[in-house]
Amino acid sequence: GWLRADIHDWTGLWHCAPGGWPHMPGHGHQDCGAFELHYGGEAVFIDAGRGAYGEAGEAARYRAAGVHNTLTIDDADPYPANRPYYDDAFRRAIGGPPPVLERRDDIITLRHGGYGRLSGGGDVLRTWSLKPGGLGIIDQVGGGGRHRIRRNLVTALAVTLEGGEAVISGRNHTFRVSGDVRPEISTITVWQAYGQGVPATSICFDASATLPWQGHINVSVV
């Protein structure tokens, strides 16, 4: 379920469980399509980790999709909670065929049907285009009806909002992040070990959209 890629000055790691549903046994993180990206050796977008075990509160929050670098629909996880008594036929009936995560040249794509249960059967197609001076993410969501679509990026670097963009200040580069809607920022925790965390920032693009829908995020490196 892992894909590693070194493209131009970007180093990336993507994850999607082979069946889409969270792994068992394990922590069961809802991280379908979540990724980390470094640029020029510096961590830019990172995984927030988890600071405690548990099924409620902060422990459950950091296992959910909403704090991973991914796309959510109606604030739901991409797949329901997994159970050992589900068989593959049942999982396919709920979540569609297995997701496809692959690289072609400078482009990474992920297609999955986990949100079909909410969107009327539509797939999510996410495309990352990695360039020498930036990154483009295009999201396409099929189906019908009106839904809340949130796209999240987590960074431990300093972030400010300037003129409708989120500006990330790294050691040697500045990253200007924009999209089809204005980003919002909030403080979260990046967990370096259980019970040991540091402040970080969530950059969120929050849209209300009628499906089918397409949106984009652009990251320019200065």
C-alpha cells in the first residue's frame, strides 16, 4: 500500500491500504491517499501521527481522515471502520473495487470508491503533478448531490495567510499554497511519539459543492 517517489526536488511517500479499508490488526488510521512531501530535503507536508490509544476524543480524532493530508466528503472517513467478520464481497459492495495508487512519470494518481456510499456511487480521483518549482493537486469527485468537500494539508513549518494564499516559510524556500477556494488555517499537534507532540498547522480548503465536481490546489516554490 506504499508508494515512494523522488521527482525533481520533491521526495514523496503515499499510502493507501490495498483494499482501501484500514488495516487489521493495527491502528486503523483512515489515511487512504494520505501523503508526505519533502522539498530539497526539508519536510513540508507531514503526517500528524497519533498521541494516544483510544476510541474517543483526541485519540480518535488523530486516527480519522480529517487530520491526514487527504480529501474528505461530509467530514466522513473514506471507508467505514473495518471489522474482522466482513468478507471481501461485503467490502467491495460498500467501498467498490480496490483503489489504484500509481506513478506515471512525474504524476501520481489515486482512484478509489470509498465515498461511493455517500456520493451516489462516484469515485474520487486525485492527481499530484510534481514539478521543479511547484506542485499541483487536481481532485475529481463523481456522483451526485450537494456535499462538503475538505482537503487538508499538515505542516510543522510556520504558516501565514496572505492575499488568499497560505504562505509556508521553510529554511531555504517559501511555499505559496492556493486553490479554488481560500484556505483556512488552524493549529493542531504533530505527534513525534505517544504523548509527545509539537504545534503544527492544518491548511484546509473547505468547499460546498454539487457533484460531479473538480477542484485544485497549487503549491509554488519561491
